[in-house]
Amino acid sequence: MKKFLTVIVIFLMAFAFTACNGCGNGNNKKQDPEQEVVCGYNYDSVVIADYDYIASQYKRFLFYEVDVVFDTLLNSGVEANIISIGTVFQVGDTCIMIFHNPGKYNEEPEITKECDHWMECQDMTARNPIMFDSCMALAKPYMCNLPTRKLTFRKRVGPPFPKHGEYIFGNGYLFIESHTGEVYGSALPCDME
């Protein structure tokens, strides 16, 4: 029986590995929708679902931050897929963090509650005129100068304090304002190298 279970586990691991083989390496060919492989998270769907979940549970809350991890460096020249998303909310004296972990695209997220305060952030909304796809389109001319796998959505913590959330690539290489689409930061457009 032990050998049988070992064989089953090996088979399932091999299947899981080959099921997403090709994600993010440019081999994403059109497939039958029923056979489509999930290769990452949809930013807007996940963040709005988390926001709506917290809104359904609590009358008053603050939405503070989104942390995203891509499967490759944004300047790699390969389409990057989101492999992890974390959202942060504050309800009274409790900090609620929702984690969507790598490879667990069809599973319930991990929710952590800590009796504490999330420091240095300001409240914002999950629904903005500049959503993720628009943000990435605005960032495209700078992609070759974004050596990072990380994106944060939050309000900048230093002056001048923004009115709305900003998409922040890496350690401040590029900022995209979520209401106006204004782009600024230290990253230069690729054609100016």
C-alpha cells in the first residue's frame, strides 16, 4: 500500500509540473478553453474579491496595501505572470492580511489576523480608473529598465502625499498614479537608453 501511495504522489507531482510547463516562457499558445492552464493570478479579480470579502464582513475597515510577485523579472523580455498576491486591511485594532500563494490559484487564500496596526499606510480603494492592465500598458515603455519581480499598490509614505493609490514597481523604479495615469520615477523609457 505504501508503494502504491508513493507512485500516486509521484504521478500527481509530475502531472502538476507538466500542467504549467511553458507558463511565462513565451510558449503560451491558444488552447481549447476547457484545457486552459492557469499560470497566474488576475490582479483585478483577486484584489476586488478580497476588498469585497472584507466589506461583506466588516462595516468599517481600511484598505492599505497590495503586494505582488511576478514569476520573472519585468525586464527579462518575457511576459510576466503574477504568482503571488497579498492584500492588507485594518479593522479597528486588527490587521487582516490575505495571501494568495504561488501555485494555489484555485484554492482559498490564507487569511491572517493580528491584533496590531499596519503602520505608515493610508486608506484607498480597490476600484480605480487605472486598473492593472492599464497600469502595465503605461509601464511597457519602461519595462527594459525594471529589474524587479515586485509590484506594490499603496499610497506613497513620503511627501508630497498622494490623494490616490499608486502602482510602485520594485524599490521605487517607477510609479503610476491610479486615477490620472501619471508616470514618474527613476526608470527611463527604453528608447532613451
